[in-house]
Amino acid sequence: MKAYVFLVLNIFLTYIPQGLSFQSLMPSSVSDFTNLRTISKRQNKAIGILKSSKQQYETEIINNRNIFYGYDRPVVLLGCSSATGDELTKLAESLLLKTNSEKLGQVVHIKHQGLTDVWQLIEGKTFQWPSVLILDAGDSMESNVDDISFFNEHARKLYEDMGYLCVYVNVHSSILQENTIERKAKLENDTFLKYSDYEICIRDEGFVKDDTNNWEHIEWEFSRLLARAKLIPAIPGDKEQSANSAHLTMGQHTFFLSLSFSDVKEAEPYVEEMCQDIDAMEYRVDLLQCRESRFDLLYGMQLLRKYCRPYAIRSAGLPFGDTLIEDNMPIVFTVRTKNQAGTYPDDDKGITTMFELLSWGLRGGVEILDVESGWDATKTTSLLNRAQERYSSQILGSYHVVGKQIDIEDAVDLFTQCRFSGRAHGVKVVLSIESEAKDRMAYEAGLIASELAAMDGEPDIPTISLILGEVGQFSRVINFAFTPVTHQSLPFAAAPGQLTASEILTVRLLTGLLTKQQYCILGHNIAYSVSPQMHGAAFAATKLPHEYTRFDVSSVEDFIESEFFKSEDFGGASVTIPHKQSIMPYVDVITDAAKAIGSVNTLLVKKEFANDEFKRVIYGYNTDWLGIYRPLSRLLQNSVDSESDYALILGAGGTARAAAYAVSKLGLKCIYYNRTPSNAAILADSFGGSVVDTLEEHSDSGKSVCDILGGKGSLRLIISTLPATSNVLIPEWMLNSDGINPILFDVCYKPYSTPLLEQAEKAGWRVVRGSEMLWEQGTGQFEIWTERGAPYGIMKNTVLKNCLE
Ligand SMILES: *[C@@H]1O[C@H](CO)[C@@H](O)[C@H](O)[C@H]1NC(C)=O
């Protein structure tokens, strides 16, 4: 508390008289760019990777896409099960259950017999995700001289020749039988580790019969690993792929907690409170007693996730199958070396093992891997290559200057070095200073380095700029992205200068660095709207001070002329019926999606600095299409044939346009039906596709759905944008037709269920309700307004609670 009072006073005394604002935080040395640029060019060989243009980065990343992105083939489990636990088989079966795919998936054991059958299955392509192949050398195996080479050869074939996603299920030797322990020791290095990318560790969960409490988390962890493996790769500077963008993970006013315990178990009592304030946990490997044991390190990380799960309310969802994992606390995996404010040995041997530890972090499916930027260039490059080719982890390039003050040119170079020539997703540089007068140095150097990078066409990535110690406290206040913090619930004094997230937010609020913004839903007759509850809950969970209200007017001009709109505090709005089009003349910048759809459902106010003054600019987005696109892309993943798959869109209003836009992004062809066909024809003009004049199987005009599908097409999707009262029903012939059932998406969210949804559910179709669209487009709005990940579970549950009532 003392440090905090001191800090507030300090900031008021030092900065308030000058008038503290973003403007006063602009670096004084921006004008020295050219000079800095030359210096930085000269010294920029630090990690020995040549600069390439922005375009090259992008092609490189797309070509080397994480090989498991969009993965649709079987999963392979390698390892040794215990006699009573039968861990590999249990995990395999859990996957089929969780993906609702008992029908599609199979679990096959590769044993001595039946092998030919297994390869036939594989070659016949009947064996696909979420099927599981098990290569178990565990207790149930007869030990046999050929065992080792048998397992080695088959693992190699599956991993190298087939390119399958292989997971090593590492069951602790303490629950294995004597001969299995021996076999495991022989197989571990050259088979299990060599031929797998991920690893899950099991100590004794599932060993004791009916101890389902413990086992549940192992199944969860297995799902999480597979979800990470299949996740879209993180692209540096990417601001759109919200499932894995550093821009949101390391977003504005996000915090991570540096765990300084030597045993992760000691953290358990504090986790509940800590999770209220932070967005990620830093797993400081160098501080852990067990740092030399791969099993213990990975297992410890699993424990940490397990402790956090019930409280991980700020987490953005992690897509898995057709749902999301909502209770995952992201982990930053860090091995801090001695000369960088850590404890890991930094001699040659230490650095070699440090790189090995980092690769273990990748095997554990970490969200963020902290890579110190000052070490061996070859080792660094090979780690970055491996991460980029096979994993979805984000790379945080880091450097800590301890015990000496460097000048700003060198500081800029460090930031540049940490970008790994555009391969890092975020950078973190921590400096030391001698006097408080320099406490903006890290901030300024970070800003300059970002400008230089932009001039070189490098991606715009989150920058964490800090100064060590109490003298650097202010640097933590003005560092908005992913600030490392301590927590008030922890019993020991934090490292000098460490502040808590709530201290930092309080100071930002008091000094006007963070101001309370007003948001609203703009519409007419919107008393029913659930948006105020949903966004209110999201702001509360992320500890942002903003407010969200209803603004109910019949004419959009009443809004534009209101004090609310004109106020300095106006941060943005959700826009709904009937104002989605009429608001457009008042928007300064309309995004491409909103232009194509022809309506705006989200306003964002930005204060932009130009010609020596701040100007208010209103941006207009459309997130309605995201609300349709996201759930459907999870349900349809990888199974769309853009030649023969169709979507039928009912209705021709604004939401139908968003639906057509989403369908075009999903790669299906569109069929439109509307009572007034001429309105449907306008949609077909904008987005392509065909109009039908009836939903009956046949039509005299030759323009029925059947006619368009012909013999070859298949109807994969029906999206209804009609009101619940429209009386339009799915015709019998569609309900009874052969082939894959279509998915029915009804955008109505009140009532919770509609006649269409009931019909489809009765026929056994997959359905998506309007409530899901509501929270999915809402998370999109939240991300636009706050530039950080949305608390997915909170938003979803608030909508469901209010829709089900
Ligand atoms: C496996 O590799 C590790 C690390 O390289 C080594 O310490 C260990 O002795 C190896 N085990 C066997 C059985 O070869």
C-alpha cells in the first residue's frame, strides 16, 4: 500500500502540473528517427536473420502454416498405460465423447495382430478425425525382444510418413510395472519423444478406480492440447483472427502474473483471487525446483491450469470441435537467465538446456513462449522455425538490462532485436535507470522501435516496455499491453517495483490515462435487448470502468444531437434496428465488411492525432456476420466443398445480407428465398447465388431449391433471418431428404426456441440459436472497443441466463 500511495503522489507531483495526457506521452525524440534508424540498421545483425519485407513474412507464415491447422486425420497416442489405468484408451474414448462423434470416430489399437487391417483403414481414408490410433507399450503388452523396434518403426511411420498428430501420453513410472518401466526407458527418447509434438503427463489420475474427479482434468487437458494443435497459427501483427491474435491476448489493459513460487502447488490458495485481476499466468521455469525434469515441469503446468479453471473468467474461448473451451488460463512459459534478472545458468551448457526447456514448453501447448533475444542465433532460429512450423504458440521476444543504464539508441536496438525480424508476436524489453528523470525511456524507445519497424514494413505487434525496480514504477502504469504484475493476495513482498493490476488500474484512472467510456445500444423499442447485461458483465469481469446503457430513439438524428453522442466520454455503440443503415451518413470510416453488408452494427470512437491536435473519428463496423460465421465455421470445419455445397438464406433484410457475407466467407454457394423475390434478387446481385420463388420441392418456373441443387449439390445450411412470427416452416421434403442433414441457424434470440428450431431438432439436425449469434457478435464488438480479448464464458452465460428466463 505504501508504495502505491507514494506512486500516486509521485505521479501527481511530477506529471499533473504539465498536464498528463496521451499527448504528453509522445516521445520527445521522434524527430531523431533518421539518426536512430542508421544506428539501428548498423547494429541490427544481433540475431543474424536477414530482414525480409512484410509480404515475405506473410507468405512464409502461410506456407509454413502450423501443419495441424484444419487437421482432419486421426490422432495418434503413444506411451505406456498402467495396468489398471488403461490411460491411453480412456483418453481416446473421451475424445469421441467430447466431439459427439461416436459414429464418425473409432479407437484402434495397433498391436501385433491386425496390423495389416490398420494400414488398410488408414489407406482407405475411412479413418479420420476424431479417430484415435493407439500405440501402447504399457502393462498389458507382452514383453518381447522385438517390442522396441516394433514400436519405433510404427511410431516413425505414423509421425514421419503419415504426418499424423502424435501425442505422447507420459504415464509416471511410479504406477507402472517393473518390465514396463524398463521398456518405457528404452522407448522414451528415441520413439515417444522423437515421434510426437505434444505431451500430456499423468501421475496417478485414473489409476484408482472410480476416482473420476482427478481424471476429468486429464481429459480436459487432452482436449486443450488438441485444440491448441488445431488452432489457427498466430500471425505477427494479425488483428483479425481473434482466436489466436497477440493483439488481443496481449491487448490493452491486460496483465499477467509472474508466479515466483518454487513449487506450483504453493500457488493454489491464491489462485481464486488472482484470477479476478489477470489475463495470464507466467510459469517462471527458472524459479521452479523441478526445472530439470520434463515430466514435473509439464505436469506442474497442468496443475496450474487445473487450479485456475474454476476462476478463469476473463479467458477468451479456445475453439475446440464445435464448441469452445471457456475455462482456460493462458500461460506464458519463461526461462529467465541469470544475466536477464532470472536464475537460469547462462553458460554454454545452461543456454543449451534453456533452449531444450523452451521446446518442452511448446510440447505442453503453451499460449505464449518467452524467448530471450540475446542468445545463440542458430539455436534461436531453429526454435523459432519449429514453433512456426508445428505449433500455434505466440512468441514473446524479450530482453532485460540489469544493473546498468544504457542510452536510448541501444534501447531502441534491443526492441528491434526482440522482434526477431518480424517473427515475434510481441516484444518485451526491461531497462534499468539511475534516476527517475529517465522513467519514460523504455516507453519512448519502444515507440521509436515500433515506428522504425513500421517504416521497414514489419508487422505492428504489442510492445511491453518496462523499467526495473521502484524507480521504474511509472513505466508499469504507462505500459498498457500485457503488464507483468504481482497480486495483493500473495503473502510475501513482491519484487521491488512490482505493482498489482488493481493499483495500476487505479492510477491510470486517477491520472486520466484510462477514462471511463460510455457505450450504448442504439435502437428503437429495445427494452428486450440483452446487450446491456452482456457488455456490462464483460466490462466488470475485465475490471474496465466503462458503462453501457440503452439509447432508445425513433430517429437516428435524436442520437446524433444528444449530449451522450457529443460527450467526450462517448466510446462507441451497438447499433440495432431500425438504425443500422440510417447511422451510416454519420460515420467517418466504414470498414469493408460493413460496406459490403450495407449496414453498421458497431460504432467506435477514436481520438486520432493529426496536425497537432486530437480529432474525433467515428468508425463503423459490422460484427453481425461474425456472429453467424464463427459458430458455423466451427460446425463446418474443413468439410465445405465450394463446388457443390449450398446455403439457403431465408429473408432479405439487413441480417440476410450479413448472412450472405458470412456464407461467402465460409465458401458455400447461396440460395435466397424471400416472400418478395425482387428483394432476394438484390442480395444475389451483391453476393452471388440464385433466387428461388418457392420452398416447395418443385416449381413450375424451374427455380426451386431442388432445381438449383440438381443431382450433385447438397444443402448444408439453412439460415433464417425471418422474425419468429413469420410462419415460414421447413418443408417436409427437406426434412425427409437423404444425405447429410443441413444445419439450421435461426437468428431470432427471443423466444429462445422457434417453430423452425423445433422442427429441425426433431429431425435430428444440428441447430444454432440466435442467442449464440448475439454473444459471438458481442465478443466482436467488445474486442473492437477494448482491443483486448473478450471474456467469452461471461458473455455467453449472461446471454443464456437472460434468454432462458
Ligand atoms: C534421454 O535423453 C536425456 C536428455 O537428453 C538423457 O539425459 C537421458 O539419459 C536419455 N535416456 C536414455 C535412456 O537414453
